[in-house]
Amino acid sequence: MKVAVMGAGAVGCYYGAMLARAGHEVVLIGRPQHVDAIGRRGLRLEAQSFDETIPLAASTQASAVEGAKLVLFCVKSTDTSSAALEIKPFLAPDALVLTLQNGVENADEVRKIVPQDVAAAVVYVATEMAGPGHVRHHGRGELVIEPSKASAEVAQALIAAGVPTEISDNVRGALWAKLILNCAYNALSAITQLPYGRLVQGEGVTAAMRDIVDECRAVAKADGVTLPGDIDRAVRMIAETMPGQYSSTAQDLSRGKRSEIDHLNGLIVRRGEALGVATPSNRLLHTLVKLIESKQSR
């Protein structure tokens, strides 16, 4: 299978490398420093059970998606519309665009722009870019994807590549469940610059997270979302399974980059306002992260 990864950051590099390692033809589309490093020596994947350098193609141009049957769409939520417009002229008619992003609205945004099949995926993986052309995997890696014409074939390819994958009819609920996890951890990790394991040991943090999650759950209920599984247990398990992980929001702020906070706690605030649900804890976290972003930009 020819695979293109649009937005080859930590998540895109991880899944692209796993597919390339399994023998698929993969091209990563990313920033020049990563593309140059990958072109010179391949992509280093430092996983929990192996450390390998994997040869694959890399480009800075959206046109590299041409001919790909599967496009892993891994850009930041803030770039969803612009990136979809970039790849639109080059997509194969039978391509599946699989969105591997934080937030709950990205797949719908892409569907407004491209006529090809688009499926949302819920991503549970802890990764970071350890340097140009070097992705480090800290834990997990499973995907939950929406049904589509190509979802079964794609799921089989991912499973064969060592990526646990399931197809679910309630991806909306799963995306919201992942959103709630992000709302509980991302902003707090970003503000404190602490990894999850140390974060949850802080005084009052468990109670604060409970307030955040309760607000999110109330907004989801008002929005008609059916949340799968035990959300409270899932929140606890994040710190246990990824104790050394910093949130993507923390990584963005540490590098002076704009974060996805508008699509995380900010989305809860917006939907809460629209549905008449109070969200003071999420509003405060959103405001604090925006203030840090504003301070850094000046």
C-alpha cells in the first residue's frame, strides 16, 4: 500500500514508520529540518522494544500525497482546513483520508473540502520528536477508526504492522472520550511543564481533574454524545501508562509554538456556552494557556 503522512510530527512519524517497517511504501510530508534529516539517514524510530533507522521517502510538498491509497492526516487542528486545501488537488480518487488528530471536529472539516472518503481515528499513543528525523515512542499506540469503504483493509494493514486497531460505530463518542482525557491533562501539563506521573502527585490535582472531567461529561451529555467505557478509570490510567509523557500542549509551549488549546478545553467552553452548561474549570485552563501563548508571542 502506498501511504502518505500529511503532517509528519511525532504521531505521523510513528505510524508512518511502523507501516514502512512492515513493507509499505510511505512518504512523510513535514518540515524541512525533518525532511532533510530523513533524506540523509532515514527515520530513527526509538520504540520501547526496538531502536531502528527506517528508510522511507520524505517531502516538504503536499503534492507528495499523489497516488497514495491511504493518507494519514496528522496536522495540528489549527491547520486542518489549510492542509486539506493543500492536498485536495493531488488526492487519488480512491484515497482514504484518515484523520489522526486531537479534537472532535477535524474529520468534518476535511469532509467539507475533499470529496474522497474521510474517516476519523482516535489515537492513543505517547510520542515525541527527539530531534530532526528522530521519533521517540513512550507507550501505547492503538487506533480506533470510523467505518468506511477502505477501513477494513487499512485496519488489517495497521494490525499487521504492529498497530492495534479496531473499527467502531461510535468513533464520535471515542473522540469525545479522548478529548476529555486531553482536557484533564494537556493544559495542566503545559502550565506546569510536568509529565503526567509527577503532575498527578501535586496537591489538589486529582480533585481539579475531577472538576474538569465532570464539566466535560456534562457538555457531552447535553450534546447527545454517548461516551464509551469508564472515563474516570481512563483518566487515572493515563498517568499510570504514560508517567514520563508531557502533553502535546506542553511540548508546543516549551517550543514557543501555538497550541491546540482552542480545540481542547476551548471547545468545551464554546459548546458549554451554546448548550447552557457552565465550564469554569475548563475556561480557566483555556485562559491561562492563551495568556502563556500571548506572552511568548511578544
